[in-house]
Amino acid sequence: MVTLRIDGLDVRAEEWWTILETARFYGLEIPTFCYREGLSPWGGCRLCIVEIGEGTNSRMVTSCTYPVTEGLIVRTNSKRGIEARKVLVELLLASCPSSKTIQDLASRFGVQKVRFKVEDEPCVYCGLCVRICAEQMGAKAIGFVNRGGDLKITTPFDRKSEECLRCGACMYVCPACQLRCQGTEAPGVVCGSCLCPQPTCLDSYPDLMCYMGAAGDCGTCVTEKPEQAK
Amino acid sequence: MLSKVMMHRIVTPEHLEELREKLLRDRASKTTRISVCAGTGCNAAGSRGVGDALIEEIRTRGLDTSVELKETGCHGFCEQGPIVVIRPQAIFYRQVKPEDVTEIISETVLKGNIIERLLYVDPATNEKIVREPDIPFYKRQSRIVFGDNGEIDPAEVSDYITVNGYSALAQVLSHMSPHEVIAEIKRSGLRGRGGAGFPVGTKWGFCAKAKGEVKYVICNADEGDPGAYMDRSLLEGNPHRVLEGMIIGGYAIGASKGFIYVRDEYPLAVERCRLAIQRAREYGLLGDDILGRGFNFDVELAMGAGAFVCGEETALLASIEGQRGVPRQRPPFPAERGLWGRPTNINNVETWANVPVIVSRGADWYSETGTANSKGTKIFSLVGKINNTGLVEVPLGATLREIVFDIGGGIPRGRKFRAVQTGGPSGGCIPASLLDLPIDYESLQEAGSIMGSGGMIVMDEDTCMVDIARYYTAFLHDESCGKCLSCRKGIQRMDEILTDITEGRGKEGDIELLEELATVVKDTTLCGLGQTASNPVLASIRYFRDEYEEHIKRHYCRAGVCRTLAKSPCQNACPAGIDVPRYIWLIGQGRLDEALAVVREKVPFPAVLGYTCPHFCEAKCRRGQVDEPLAIRLLKRSAADNDNGLWRANSRVLPPSGKKVAVVGSGPAGLTAAYYLAKLGHEVTVFEASPVVGGMMRLGIPEYRLPREVLQREINEITRVGVEIRTSSEVRSLDDLSAQGYDAVFVGTGASRATDMGISGETGASVLHGVEFLMDVNLGRSVKVGKRVAVVGGGNVAMDAARTARRLGANEVTVIYRRTRAEMPASEEEVEEALREGVRILYLAAPVGITGVNGRLQVQCTWMKLGGIDASGRARPVPVEGSEFTEDFDTVIAAIGERPEVPDGYALSLGTGGGILVDPDTLATSREGVYAGGDAVTGPASVVEAIAAGRKAAVSIDRYLGGDGEIDEQLAPPEEERPVIVEEGERYRPPVDMLPLAKRFEGFAQAELGFDEARAVEEANRCLMCDLEES
């Protein structure tokens, strides 16, 4: 066991715990987005950042990946951290305003305006789908490809995957995917409400048995992906 | 020679020594050693051809036994490649071509004669330098890591052995415990050269202590900063040195395996490393039981695919493991859990290359170099706007000034230094005010940059600092691995905002948003790439915020780089914004009248400018980078001299507005404001204190440069639109003007108060002030100068005074100037003409006192030398102690500057230099309805700047009076599409007719006669039409 101080509280934690696990164990709330119990922590969304250390040596780390150490001093809700989280949520919202999860976060953080060019990206690269596919389904059918502006999540070489179990877990965990939130267009970027998504591929595939209920154009049930076709 | 030893493993340290002695003995039989630089830079310049020719020449002359040829790695002085050095004399030949080879062998090698044309010429002294160590570029470096590059063939391990190679390894394996090695490295103070500067010995210590049977060492050669190539050059030029460092590191840490992670787009480095590993294995320097001391160690190459992020150590580890190169959380640090979960120590190429010299020469020796916390040397790749492009190795703590100016030779083409970017895209720009900063890890960080791996990109006045920030941000956006939201989207958003600013879509608040976003990206991102990605943005805002504001508020890019804002460099450089490319093209078509109309769209004084403008446009002309800039001023003069009145057809005067405006001063600022205001329908009266109209155009500029009738013609155009000019009407108080019913006032009273020199004896009767002297002459007063005249100063007033004195009968005129010709503010052609008219110029001299002796003046002077760059971007003159000298003169004219003198009765707020304080955007003064511009605000400047101020004031005053401030007119026929003609080859200006010297001193006849029409057309057709270039 190690002893550390979170938000002024001296707490004891198992040495393999992360800051996030410790905080949650003691009932201290840290917001997360790309974190999910049962999946390995990724630390991509940066929303769970906390400030560690003191004075000029303090720095911000993601609590979901940072291991506890003896004597560590953690502030989960410092001014610096809260201000940074607001900008992070604004960045998420600007790229993917159609996500209900993100709109909810915006509402929670009081983000009421978006100062960046609004995009409509289908993915926020939180990696939940990649991890659930590999870690819970054992399929490893999808992964990150490329970097920078070309980053995407796809099957190897964009080909129909032999490994994919068609389980739909990827869509189940996705906070942003087109399927999850296809409501009418929000009045402005900051939405606040989202309508039920409409099934889209049922029209083209009358025999489809979709596990997702409100199925859509995820492509897992399509033999030739449209992109591949051209 | 090689084949004899090749299959012989070196089995003991003693054996290594024997081999070294044997190699040195073999070499002693060669009387001459020639090294040809075969680094990538010289290779690109054609060194392979030179090398082949040398081999052939040596063979055919049968010199194999006495001459040894080495094709070496990079020597560092890439600007001068291909480089050939002949030892033992160390004769340095540069820019050698295969054709030179025969002569090099027959003259230099065989006869010992120097081939003058291949020598390096020091641009500072024009001296030819024979020996490599005497060249300033090398002389000021301490090349303890990089020095061997120029002497050894990187493909031969035996070459490395002759320069004491592997002796540090032998020493470590024979006499030192791993613990002692780490202690020695710690004591040396060596810090990581990859950028972060972590103490190397401490890092090794962590890894050595970590639990685990299997450990690794890794050489990080994933050099990816734009403009940085020191690691590549080390690997290409001296791979064994890096290997030796790694083996020593492996021994210290307890690792038996090492990796060199090198990017695939460094093919030569990859090949050299592969060969070095192979040779080291053959020699028993890698593998089992190295040097018979029981230590096993081997190295493998791991190839990177060129992702910038893989330079980050945890991403690098993932990449070697075969994963996608994505950084992960530290802790755990690689020293505990690194490659495949084993304790791993990662150091950069240059760090490893430092290790052997620390071991062999000792930590004490090593730590003598450097600063308190940053020991040793650092290799920088000096690139960008710098004369001596290349790799330089200097002690840490050297100043940027030493690197950029002493070693780098300063900025090409006399441009002003702007900033230097250290640390590549992860660093920041460092401005001229910090040139004396001693470079170490901490000082750079405090300045908002980082050491980084050692890229140093020099930027001059033609670099747009916003565009540079945008460039780096775009680079990092492409290179972000995409894991962290803050980095992936944050950098993308910064890139978008910066792109908007550079393309004229910047908004109020953008700078603050950039700062906020940059801080979050820096604070919340996992790895070094993202944490430092904000540096280019934050540093450029910190030091060049005014440039951001210019882009956003005024849609102006002073460097002329942002193509949306700056149509062409010439127009961008013109204070009045004249559409230069368009009128030049019209002149080229022989349509001089239409060209004049284009000029007239922006200025009411085309002829005055054509005769006298200091032509900021020509300094930026793109043709100047090919051969010679266009003679834009003379072309404008041709258009103005051929005025057929076409432009008047579309010139409009609006109906009376019922408003009255007073303009104080009839100089270019006042008359321009008056002209445009009158055209807008206002009733304008100009009050001029002197009896003549034109301000400095009439009183300051001598008649031989601007004939009176040329000026008068343009003044007539101004009165023609209804401007009333009252001469000999001094305005003492602005209250009087409001009492007379004027609704607005423009103050353009100029700057004609001469500055004193501040030396003894300057108040004597024979000591005149430049501007007063010129005014007296221009007013036709009787002015007497003696036969011997001294003019102090280096501006246009000084040149005018000197040439006027010549015309008044002085036969010996001496200009005394405290800097050199390069720093002289006077126009180039004025200096040329002054020299042609027999004016003597003493550069680097300054008067310190004047004594009157029997009606003559004895001027005591001192010689000066140039010190560091001051805030104005020019070198500061410093007196050379004990260098005083005295010269006799009859008259001394002090022309060292003027300042504005605004009457107290105006009750205007003034700045420190005595100029009127105005809002830079509107030229409004502290009094309502009163505007000011020209020299009265800025201090002495040029006619074209005064015209620009007059235009700006006219816009503001019209708006103040209820108008829309629209002063631009379409005077020329609509713009036509111009076909682009690409001209190959060099072509220079046609000659300009000048008045013969003999006739010049008879009076004040015009000296420069201008182009005739045919020459004007010929000259205009040299325009490259770079404004049509697709960006």
C-alpha cells in the first residue's frame, strides 16, 4: 500500500492502482471520456487530467494512466485543470457536435460557445472501439491507422475483416459514431438534446439481422465497403 | 592494407594498440593525405565526381604510395562544398570541380603551390585563407565530437582506430567497473543532446540499478526536425564513434544488446551504420568477449518509417517492438520498463558520440567546457538565411551572436537579422534583443524556446513570423500521432487560426485564443511533441505580437510573405501602396501615360518620387535575387516625365462639403492631405511658414536632384483642385485656426531641427548644420564654404550636403561616418554619385572635438569598430581606444540627424523624440479634430512615407467631417490580363545617362538624366511578374 494525498485528503491505495481508480474508490469524481472500466486505460481524451506536485513543479497528467506513488500530491479540480477541461470539451464539441455524449459533457462543463470552425467528424478517436474489440472480444479486428490529419480507425488495409465477429461492441461503446446520434441538426453547435437515430440500412438490406436495434451504416454487415468499391 | 588485418579479430587491448601503431606507421609513408568531403551536402554539390577524378589522377600518376585519399563524412562547412582538404598543411579548397583535380595534384600536391581561385575568401576582410583552421568558420568552433569527421573514411574501422578510436572502450573494459564508468559520466556533467537535457550519468544509473537480467541500450537517430542534420552527419561521417559510445554504455548499464533506431530516409547513414556494425563484429569490437575482457555486446539496426513522433522515446520503443509509434505514460520510465518490458536506456546519437571522449580525456577535462549546468559542446545545424550554412560545434554557453555572426558570417545580401529558431518545430524564435544570450538548456527554455536536438534556423527581415509559426504548426499537425485530443485537435485548431491570420481572415481575439489554446495543448498533452508544439506559437506571439496585430488589423504582412495580403513584394514594400507590377507592365508595353495614371491612383507626387524616392520596393524586388532589382524609381520617373494628362480624365473633385480644413506645413504630408481633402469637396488652406512651397522637397532636396520646375508642376496640380496655399504664414497656435472657422486641422510641420553632435567646439561659426545649410542654399541665401569641407553623418542629408558643398566650390569634401558602407542609411545611388564627384568618405570614424586654429578647424577624430547589433538591427559602433587622429578643415557640416520641433502653442502631446503622438491607425492627435503625420510624427523619414501619412490623414479627416474617407480612384483604364513571359538568364539594367562630371560643378543642373523611352521599356520588361506566381 502507498499513501498519497488527493484534494487534501490522505488516502491509502494499492500500488498498482491509478490515480483515477484511487479517487473513485474514495468517492472523488474525475470526469472521463475515453475511459471505461474493463478496458485498459488509454489516456487519449485528456479529460481526466489532474494536477500533481506542488508550486512551479506541478504538472498535469491523465489520472487514468498515472500510477499512484508514495507521497504523491494530487489535485483533481484545480483551476488550471478545470480551465483546460473546458477547452478540451470545446475541441470535442467543435469536431463532433452530433454526439449526445459530447453535448452532455458540454452542458456539464458549462461550455456554451465554440470558437473553432465546426466540423462534423464521425469519430473522436477515443479508441474505445479498438480496445473493446481487442480486449473484451478478443478479435483485434480494427486499429488506428496513419497519423496527423490522416488518422483513422479501420480494419487492416481497409479490407473486410476476417477477424470481425460482427458483435457490434464497437458501436455499443462509441460516443460519437454517426449511428449513435443522428438527430435533427442542432440549433447552433451547442445542442442539449438529441433525437432518436433512424435506422438507415434496413432499407437496403431487408434480410439484415442487426444486433444494434437501431442499425445504420456501420459497414460491418456490408460485404463491399463503398470506399473499397471505388 | 585492410585485407591484411580484416580477418584478424582484435583479441586484447594490447592488440588494439599494436594495430593502431601499425596503422600509423603505414600512414607515415604517405606524404600527402587528401580528404574529399562526401557528406550528403557536398555530395549534392558534386563531390563524388571530384573524388572519382582524384582517384583516377592519383592512379594514373602512380602516386598511390605517397598520396592517400579519403572520402570522408561531412566537414560541416556545407555552404562551400565540395570541400577538399590537403594535409599535413591543411590546405582548404572549396567548391572544387572535377576539372580542378589535375591542377590540385600537379600544383599543390607535387609542387606545394597554392591554387588561389580555390581558396576561401573571408567576406569580412576579402582575404584569401589557405589553411582550414584559419577560416573564421572553423577557427571559432570547438570540434571535440565532430572534428574527426573531416579526417577519416567512415567505411573503415581502421581509420577510426588511427584517431584513437576504441581506446576509450579498451580503457573501460580493462580498468573501469561499470559503476566507475557511470560515475565518470555523471562527473562530466554530460546532458542528453536529444533536446530534453536530462543528465546522462543519472539516466544510466537508473537503468543500471533496475532489476532485470536482460537490458537494452538504444541510440535514437530519429532526427526529424526540418533543417536539422547533425545526427545524420555524425552517423554518416563517424559511425564507429557512436558505436563505441553505445558499447561503453552497454557495459556500464549491464546490457548486452543495443539498437540504433534510424529513419529509412537516411539511406547513407543506414548504409554506414550497417557497415560499421559489420566491421566492428569482424574486428571483435562487437560480439562475444570483446577485446578478450569477457563482455558481450551486439548492436542491431532498427529502421524507422520517418514519423517525427518516433523520436519520443516511448513511441520509439513501440516502433521497435513493431507497434504503431504512439507514446505511452511515463512512469514507468524505460529505465525500469522499456523495450519488451525490459530496462532500457535511450540516448541520442550526439550523446553517445560524446561518451568516448569523456572516457579517454576524463570528466575533469570535459567539464571545463560549457556553463555551470550545461557542460561540453553542442553541434548545431545552422541553416536558413545565413551566409555560412553548415554544422557547427561550439561550447555550451556560446552566444547566438557568436554562432550567427562570427561563425555563420551573418545574413546574406545585407538583410537585417530577425530571429533564430532553435529546437525546430518544438522550439521558439529568439529575437535580436536576445542575441547575447549564452546558449544552454535553461536559458533557451526561459526565452520560450528549447535546445532541441540542435537545429538553428536563421530568419531575416523577409521572414514572416506568423507564417513561420503557421508552418511549424502545420508540420506538427501532420506529425501528431493523434492519441491525445489536445495535440490532435488543439494543433489543428491553432493551424486553422494561424492560416486565417496569414490569409487575411484574422479576427480580433485570435491572438488571445491562440494563447489560451496553446497553453492547454502544452499543459495537457502526454508527450514531448505535444508539450512543445505550442512553443513556436507562444514564442512568436511573445516577441512579435505587433506582426500578428498587423496581419489581423491592417491585413498587412511586412515581410511580404503572406500572398493573400501581399500581392507583390514591391507593392507591399511601398508605404503608399502603389501598384508597382501593374505600372511596370504598362511601361513595358510602351503605355507610359497609363502607367502614370496607375501611380497617380495612390500619390500626387509621381515625379518627385521618380526623382528622389529611396525606393523600398527595389530592395525587395524578386529580380534582385536573380541579377539586379528593377530600376523602379527611374521607371516611375519616365512615366512622370511623359505626362500627357491622360490620368486627369477620370480624376474627380466632389461638390463642396461646406467644411473647412487647415493644413499646417506644405511638405509632402501636408500637400498630399490637402490634395485628397480638396478632391473630397472640402475647402482646404495650407499654411506654410517659409516663403516657398514644398517643405523638404523644396528646401531640403538639392536642385540637382529635383529640378524646381518638376516640383512646381506637381504643386500646380494640387492648387488646380482648389487648395489654397499661403506662404510666409507661420501658425503659432491651433486655437487661432479654430477661431478662423476651420473644422479640422492637419499638422505636417516636418522635422528640421538639427541634432547637435555633442562634442566640443561645434558651436563655432564655421560649423554648420546639414539641414540648415541645405535650406539656406535652396532659398538662394549666400552661403560660403571653404575649400576643405567635412560632413559628419551617413544619411541622405549628409550626401546632399557633401555634393552641394562641391558645387559651392569646395574641392576637398570628406564625409565622416561612424559605421561602414553597409550600414549607411543614405541611398546607394547617392553614395555612388558622391564618390564619383570626388567626395572622400572616412568609414568607421567619428569626430570627438573641434578646435579653431587661425581660422581653420582642427577636427579630432577617433576610429571606430563595429560591435554587436543594437535595437535598430545595425551593428553598434565602438571607439577604438588610442586611435585618435586630427584633420584640418575650413568648414564642418554636421548632418547627423534632425528632429521635429512642434510649437508649444499647438498644445499637442509629444513623444520622447519630440514627435507628435498620434493614433497609428487614424493619425488623430491628443486634440479633437487635429491630425498629424509625416516627419513631425516620425522624425526624419522619406517623401513616400510622408505621402502615405498624408493619405491616411485625409481618410481620417474626411471621416471625421462626415465623409466616407474614400480617396482611392480608378485613374487608369481597367486592369488587363498580363501574359506571363518567363525570361531565362541574367539581364541587367540599361545604363542611365548622367551629366558629365565637369558640368556638374558649374551650378545645380540635374545630375541624373533618366532613361529615354526605349530604355524604360527595355528595363520594365525585366520584371519577373512575380505577383502572378501561384503560391
